[in-house]
Amino acid sequence: MFALAVYGYWGFKVGNTSIMKVFFSIVIPIGIMILWGAFGSPKANIQLSAQLHLLLEALLFLVPAGLLLSLKNVKLAWFYGFTVIVNRIFMMLLDQ
């Protein structure tokens, strides 16, 4: 959920006009949800190989750290990125 909030916040910040800010802050998170639902979720219609799934996870969940860095929120970016990596390590260790 935090990643979606970051995508929306970033979309709002990069929009030039009020309409673009609202558009980006809504459309980008919805696009991410659709992408995850179609390819990444456990009940996805299209199942990816383990390597592609890991790549999709890395892209969808680590990009927000880069977006936070681009918005000059360095501490939150590092904390979020560290949390995502530690979570994924525990998921692998617990075979989830």
C-alpha cells in the first residue's frame, strides 16, 4: 500500500497543471495495481517464472525508493528500500 501511495504522490508532484497532478496521482497507482494483479499476485491470470516474478517484484517495489530519492526524501527512501529487501529475504527464507 505504501508503494502505491508513493507512486501517487510522485505523480502528483511531477504534474505541471492541477489536472495533470490529479490524473497522474490516480492513473499511475491504478496502472501498477493492474500490472500486479495480472502478473504478480498469487492468483494472477498469467503466472510468471520465478525469475520474472522476482524481477517484477523488484521493479514494482523498489522503484518507489528511487521516486522518493528523486523527491529529495532520502531517509524515507532508504528506510523503505531496506524494508522491501528485508521483507523479500524473509519471504524466501520462509518459502512464501
